[in-house]
Amino acid sequence: MFGRRSPIDATATGSLADPSDRHHNAPPFTYNARLDGLRAVAVLGVIVGHAGLPNNGGYHGVTIFFVLSGYLITSLLVRELLNHRTISLTAFWRRRAARLMPALLLTGTVTSGFLILVGQFDKLSAAGLIGALTYTSDLFPYVAPRYADNIFQWSWSLGVEEQYYLLWPLLLILAYRFRRRSTMRRLGALMIALACVACWLSRLYLTVSDASHARQYYAPDVHADALLVGSALGLLLIRWPNLLINRRLSLLSLFSGLLGVLLTYLTPGATRLLGPLDPEGFGTASIAAALLIFGLSSYALSTQPIARAFAWRPMAYIGRLSYSLYLLNVLTVALFKALFGTLPMHSRWGVVWLLGLLLSAVAMHHVIEIPLRKRLSGLSRPNHDRAIDVDLTAQGVGRTI
């Protein structure tokens, strides 16, 4: 599924191996429809949460997006390092801007127009718009907590990712420079582990200290471990690619990850396996998402029924629409509430809302996202473009609009 070359041929990649030997070139990383299906599961959870479905864990859709993003982007960046000995930072950031900014600008403009029309565009909304367009909404809980809850609140996840991907490629380049020193490799693994532990401790402290909702949900230190877990998975599978052909391990990972994600959505409390040590279950949800991603990425399970269900064309297509769906769902929920005085999940007209959201996302994806991404990135669209341009947002989610 990841390309014609057998994963066995990739055993020489090593951990940030020396590409001076051509045998150390990384295998191609091509489009995997199963991961798009997982994106569909994530964004649908976020949408129903915003639409008013009670007692659901849809807000953990953001956790899935973070882990998936860390996995895919790290896999691509490390392959670039192995094949070219460096990462073109300008090209990477240009692709991200071309992927994210056009649809974000349109959503910000339309949302602001709606607020002006209904007489609700105020300082709070203006601050939210600025935060969204500058990828700094996630910093509001630190520096301007009174502006954290606004209609652009969903953009906090964009900020978390942009800040992560400003630093992460630089750290990968630094790690590559010291790739032959086993002590440095062990130190890097230890630093990732310690950073994840720090995030868990931060969430614990915020819960014990009764911090604000915005501080507990929208700040970078609350969710950075999800990106790190995904990144660690990407590094692991490049170091030991033969894990992807281990059917028994892949099946165990697939079923345990799927069970964890389902429990996350259907019974949010079930992910709090460590009780007070993992408030809201963000940490355990990250691990469940990583296990599921590993199972869906396995070469050994390409014909497995669950894996094939994730690759089902309608599911994969919704996954490719996920960025537009998330950007527009908050706006369309606000429009629906203005018209009907309630949330879509509480109204018989909710089906009409869902259809309108889907059609709007299709239009944005095909009229705005794809054409402008091609033009602004300055790159032709290769066959594996969907893997490279995987939805780089985590589709941030809040419990209120």
C-alpha cells in the first residue's frame, strides 16, 4: 500500500542512517487510503461534538489528528533527510502555508462577515480572528485568557501544530548531524520520553490547581505529547520497518487501538485508565491512536476487513475533506443556531445542516484548497501528494463554540 518496494528492502534505512551509501535511501512513502479513513473518523467525532451530541468524546478527534500528523510528517521529513542529507525548510513551510492558509483566510472572512451581519463582531471576535490567522490562538490561555473563548477558538490546534513544526524539523536536522553517536540517539529518545511525561504532569497540575477550561484544553503543553507520540511512531517504523510485516503484532495493535478509540468516543471516561494521572484521557487516547495508526499502516493487513473498511472510498474521501469540514463546521453550527435557536443535533433539521456542511466542504476543497495549493506551493502534484499534504491541522475542538 505504501509503494511497490517491499518493506524488507528498507531494512538498511537505520535510525537516521548515513545516506552516503545509496542502500540507505529510505523507501517511498505513498498514499494510504486507510489513514484517510482514520481522518474521517476523527473529524466526524469533532463535528458531532460541536453539533451538540451529548456525552460523547468527540473532542478526542483532535488527539487522533495530532498523532496522525506527527507520524506522517515525521516519516516524510526523515525520508527527506535520508535521501538528501537535509530538509528543505523553506519548501516544507511553503507547502504548509499553501495547504492551510487559503481555506483559513476564506473561513475567517466569511465568519467575520456573518458576525458583522448579526451585530456580534466585537473585540473578542477580532482578537480571535487575529489569533487564527497568526496561529497564536493556543497562546491566549497564557497571555490573554479573557480572549480565549471565541468563535475562532477551534484555531488553537493550528497554532499548536505550526509552533511544533517550526521546531521539530530543526531538531531532526540536529539529530541527523549526530546520528553516528549512539549516546546522542539514546539522549534523543530520552528527551522525547521526558517531554511526554512533562505534558502528563502539566495536565495533572492544571487539574489539581483548578485551572480555567481554556488553559486545560487549548494550550500547547497540554497536547504536545500527542504530536510527539506520532513522531516517535514514525521514527520507530523507519528504524525497524520490518515491524510492518509482522501480522500478529499488527493485528494486536489494530484491535487494541480500535477498541481504545471507540471507547474514547462512546464512553469518554473509559480512556481515563490512569485516573487522576491522565485527566480527560488525552494521554491514553494518544497511545490508542498510535496503536491504530500502526495497525492501519501495516503491510501485513492490507486485506484485513477492518483495514479495508477504513480504506472504503467514501470514508477516505471524507478524510480528504477533513480540513474544510472542520473549518466550516463551527461556522455552519453558528448559522444553524442563529436560524433555529438550537444546535443541529437537537433539531429535526440537523440532517439538512449536515448535508449543507458536506456540500460546502466539497466546494471549498475542490475550488479553494486544491487549486491554490498547487499554485502557491510552486510544485506539481505528484501521485503521493496526498501523503505529503496530509491534513496538517489537528482540527482543534472545543466543547463550546
